[in-house]
Amino acid sequence: MNCAVCGKPLPFDRVVFHCSCGAYVHGYCWDKHVLDAHQPSFEKGTVDLNGDFQAIEPTLPDTLSDKRDSSLLMGADDQESMEKQIQENDAEELQGITSEE
């Protein structure tokens, strides 16, 4: 049997993690499996000496953060239609740029 993350064989005499999704992974591959396969929500930040967490705000352009925030509030169908509309708008802008040249 091989690790679901790195593909190397799982040793019989070492600790192997069995995820609830059915994957078997090495102990040192566990973090990568959880982040890649399950994509949990998390915040980046710092912790001071008092143990208080201070989130670091991502620095995204306003248009990107607006699209991201609106996509979080929408359902899957609404999000797919919005993504298609964004792609169509981007394609139209590219065609406009190339036709000007």
C-alpha cells in the first residue's frame, strides 16, 4: 500500500494515518494531505506573548476581494454563473486590446 500524498510505500512497522476520507498517509505527509485534500478555512496571523491572536489581513486589490467576498455569500450555482461571466468579460477585454493593436 502506498501513501496517498507522496506515493511511497507505507512501512508496516511505522505509524500510518488513516483519514476519514479513506486515505492512508505517512505521519510527515499528514499536514499536506489535510491542506490539499480538505482545504480547511484558516487565518494567518501572529500570536503575542499574552497568547492573543492578531489576524494579518490579506492585501488583495479591491476588485479581487469584492469578487471573493461575494462568491463566499453565493451558492454553488450562483458562483459558477458568476465565474463564467467574469471569464467572458475578461475574454471581451482581451479581444478589445488585441483589436486596438
